[in-house]
Amino acid sequence: MRIVVLVSGTGSNLQAVLDAVASGELDVEIAAVGADRPGTYGVQRAAEAGYETFVVNFRDYGKRADWNRALTEKVASYAPELVLSSGFMRIVDEHFINTFEGRYLNTHPALLPSFPGAHGVRDALAYGVKVTGCTVHIADAGVDTGPILAQAAVDVLETDTEETLHERIKVQERRLLLETLGRLSAEGLPGRS
């Protein structure tokens, strides 16, 4: 399965994918790794591992729609079977979603549909849940909506801070992402032959 990975930050999930591909544990071809801004460590990780990288800098565009079009064109130029949002913190528009319909994979640090949005861990703690977790899903035009492919639960400890809980969630998120990518590579995307 040929994939393009999008990152906005350090790329810890990306590193798990890079390691799994390098070890032969994961049978995917990483066509490229891209970011929405220059200087991300995720892009640096990919470049150091020998992968093609690109940046479609959000700040270079006067309108969000223009950035979305440029991002869509750049990603499409790699002809991916799947686009992986790996900590990509920009909301893409309907044009992007429609271009990669059913092929845009996202991870989220909560058990969706609970606690969508940029602060899933903080929101779960504030609500006082005893169990939270992570979700791997096919992204659609909503915020953290779309078909759920896999979830993993993480207990919330009395001593948890947002940071400690998020770190434990990330461990499960990386495991779940690799399992899901492996399954999709072997079986194909849902609803596609």
C-alpha cells in the first residue's frame, strides 16, 4: 500500500511507522512525508530516513482554500492509496476530503465520538472520565468524525496530568496505528476491492 504521511510536529507516530517499515513489520511504501509548515521534526525524521519530503506552508497562502488546493495537488502527485494524518494539526477542506474520500486515515487521542477536537486529552480529564483512549478512523468532512476502524482504552489515573495521560495514550495510539495500517495493507481499505 502506497501512502503519504502528513505531520505538523515531532512525528512520534511517524517514527513508529518508519521503524516498522524499516524492520519489515509493516508492508507499506511511504511515497512522501509532508508538513503544513517548515521546520517540523517529523519532516526532518523522514528526510534522515531517506524519504522524500515536502512542505505546503499554510502561511504562504492568503486564503485557506488556496492552501487546501495546493496541499491536495501535492499529495495527489504521489498517487497514494492512503493518506495518513500523523499529528497533522490543520483541518483540510471538502476538496481534500473528496479527493481522498475513504482514504484519509486519522488518529485521535480519545475514544471517539467522545472528546473530538484539538484538546481530546484535556477535555477527557476535565469531564472526569475514568477511561479514555485513542481512535483510528477514516476522516471525513466533520471534526474527528468518519468511520471508526479501531480503538484502544487507557485508564485515567488519579495522579494523571494532561501530559502523563497523553504520553500513555500515545503508546497505545502507535500500537493501534501500526496494527490498523498492517490490516489495511493486507486486506485493503473498507468499501474498496
